[in-house]
Amino acid sequence: MIEWDETRPRWEQVAEVLRDKIRSGELPPGSRVPSVVSLTREYGISHVTAQKVLVALREEGLTKTTPGLGSFVK
């Protein structure tokens, strides 16, 4: 579980964790990124917060979202 830094938004902190997993190869290219539901369960965040995480990673060019299938590492 993550230890929250109350000075930063939670979506930023979860995005950072996933970013680190992508860069380290723990989430290699083509692998599925956790879904909104998975993120809410794993990190105890809201659906809105989880969605912000996925949007941030997509906007950074780290993931690609395919409607109906999910988000995948580029």
C-alpha cells in the first residue's frame, strides 16, 4: 500500500507509482494497465481519481486506451 503525501493530489501519487512500474519494466510494453476498478480497490481511491490517473498516463504518451478493452503500455 502507498503511504500518502498529503501535500500532493492522490491521482499524482498513483500515476507516479504506475510510471515507475512502466519505466522499470514491471509493466512492459503491451501489458495491460490496471483498470479504474482495480485502481480503486488497490489504492482506496475514488473512480474519478482513478480515471485521472489513466488520463494522465495517456496524455504523457505512456499508455494507449482502447475502448472496451482497457489501457495498455505503449
